Amino acid sequence: MDHTDLYINGAWHATDDRFDVINPATEKVLASVASADIADADAALDAAEAAMADWAARSPRDRSEVLRRAWELMTAKLDHFAHLITLENGKAGVDARGEAAYAAEFFRWFAEEAVRADGMITHAPSSGARIVVQHKPAGLAVLVTPWNYPAAMGTRKIAPALAAGCGLIIKPASETPLTMLALMPVLEEAGVPPGLVNVLPSRRTGALVDHMLHDPRVRVVSFTGSTGVGRKLLKSAADQVLKPAMELGGNAPVLVFEDADMETAIEGTMLAKMRNLGEACTAANRIYVHETVAGEFTRRLRERMSALKLGDGTDPEVDVGPLVNADTRDKVAAFVADAVAKGARVECGGTVPEGTGYFYPPTVLSNVPETADCVHDEIFGPVAAIQTFIDQNDAITRANATEYGLVAYVFSGDFKRGMQVCERLDYGMVGLNRGLVSDPAAPFGGTKQSGLGREGGHEGMLEFMETQYISASW
């Protein structure tokens, strides 16, 4: 691997304390990576503070051109990043390249948004004073990313922070730090000043992040991960009254109505379920199918899932790679065993294969009872759990019956009906006859326990900015 050390102030820093990154397909060590401590965090904060002073003062167009160049450079190396994602995360080659392209696109989108931090000037109706509103860089940002999208979860935070004029420290997941470290030479070549972006892999995530969140120079914390960890970070953020951007857990329902186009519903469900092996907060978790079409839907989904080839993602013929680690695989297996014990039927898959690697086969479960654990928690794996319904209101009630509210999916051939159902779903995002909602140009985020704030869209940059109002008369 090219880079396995800490990246602070535009330079690579080795440490005596290191940890191994494992290839989930082979269970072999990919690399030994430096583990940051508190002193490293302080050095990164010092560097980001110094670099931000000049960066924030640059014109929006200057910042925009650097981000645009980052998109061009990353796009030219998509195959390299895809290969690295496959090695440390496990996802199949096509899926990994899709992530790399999606990750690069955040640089292009926020290159365009960097020049659109629009304010306003208006006349106060009562006093006659002028109301001047502008958006300013909020300050240093601490970014904490998960393992399931080693490239995209980083660029989705880095790009808007840079567009807004902020300096930052990113702490990538310990399972998959190599992709983010490999991005740093691209940012250097694009013109990002030394010190503005710092990368701190670490096995001491909790202590490291908590320390940074209590530094008065930090003003924003952006986290993607579980709701449980998000709650802890929000408590730490409260001590400094930081701006929190939290993209947390999900329990996505899929509603397939009797008037849905079956091919569209199957394609959309496959995408919503199997993108990234189901290791995504947006992954379809509960699949509710109208009783009159459940038989056909289950049969066609079983055929599609059974046809997927399981194996090492570096093989171009493989559709489904391994899960990221043994704990994730074992949790998925436990969900299936629990559902079967409570009455679910295995339509395909459902057994951990023998041999090396953290593999679990694409699995379809039918007749899944409401009491099954997988109905109430994220499966985070390639398991499609099917339930049936008759009444539309009942389906909506069941879909909303969760503490999470990230994304839902609706399939109906009646657009009016589909829109009415979407509006009644308590979710921050809904895919209508689509199995994919993620887009750099759209505000990504949820309701309830699925988080605070939005990433992507125009809103994504404003998470890293403060609104200032000036009252004046002239």
C-alpha cells in the first residue's frame, strides 16, 4: 500500500503504535496502519487552524476551482480507488467502481455549490433598517466516517467543508482507512493547501474524537454511523454547543403495491437491498408486498438473488463479495436463524459457506413474522426479509413503526397514489419506483433517530457555515 501513516499538515507521519487492516475475502493482512493519539490530534487541529485562515479568505471561485480539479483527478483514477475499496471493504468490482464514481462526484457538485452561498438584503418592515444576511465558514470540522463506503462517506463531508471554507480533520473507520489515505495525494495535486485536510486513522476512536470535540476551535462535527454512537457524540458535542451533522441508522421499508410494475419493483428492490451487499443504512430492510402479488414477487426475487455469484470481489465475474468482518457476518447469520426459528421460510441462501473469508450468500426469507429481530434492527447484509399486507393504511403504519426514519421505498403503478403514500411516510427520503435515492445534488438525511442535518444538495454546504445577520441603515 502506498500510504499507511497519519496525514498531518500535508506530510506523512509514522507512529510506533499501528494496527492491521484485513482483507475480508482472504482474512489476510493488507497493511499495518499508523494509529493516532491525542498529541497527533492536537497537531492536526493546529495545522487545520493555520491553513483555514487563508482558505476561508479565498474567493468562492478559487475554492471552486480546487474542488473541480479534485473531481477531475479522482475521476482519472477511478479504477485505482475501486480496487482499493474492494481490497479493504470486500465489495465486488462493479459496486466498488460505482462507489468511486459517486465519491468523486461530490467534488464536482460542491465545486458548483461553492459559488452559491447566497445571502440576501432586504428592508425591515417595522424599523426601516436594512437586513443583510450572509453565510460564513463555521470553523474547524471533525469528520468521522464508517467502513461501508470508504471513499464516498469521506468525500461527502470533505467536499462541502472545503466549499464552505473550513479546515478539517477526518477520522476514517479502522476497518477501511486506506482509501481515505490514498485520496490525500489527489487533494494535494488539486491544490488543497497543506494542513487544511488531515487524516487520523486510530484504534482509539472514542478518546480521540472526544478530545477534538472539546477543543474550542472545533465548531462542526459530522458523523456517519450507528445511532448508538451518534448519541454519544451528540452528548460530547453539547459541551461545546457544536453544529452536529448526524447521518445515523436506518430500517428502510419497501412497499410493493398490487398495481406496481413487477419488473420495476424487482429491479428496485435488488438495488435497494444488494447495493453494497446490504451493508448500508439505506438498504432495504423490511419488504412489505401486497398479498395478491407476493407469490410472483418472491419467486422473481429468489431467481435474481440465486443467480448472483459469491466470491472475492477482485474477480470481475463476482457479483457479491464478503461482508466486512466476522462480527458482521455472524450478526447476519443470527438474524436469519432467529427469523427461521420464528416461522420464516428460507427461499434461497441462508447458510454460511465453508472456507476462508467473511462470506454470506444472497438470501431471501418469506413469511417473516413481525416478531423477528431483523424486522426491528438493521440486517446490514444480503438478506431480503419479505412480509405481506392487504390494507394500504396497515402497510404505512407498519412501515412507520420504527424509531428510524432515514429512507423508504414505494412501488406503485399509480403515480398519484404513490405520492400520497410517500407523503405519509415518516422518512427523510423516499424512493418512488426507484431503488436508489443517494445523489450528490440531493439533501441526504433522515428523521427521528436517523439523524440531524443533511449531506449533499445545497443544504450540505450550509452544515459547515454559520448564518450572520447585520442590521444597518443607509
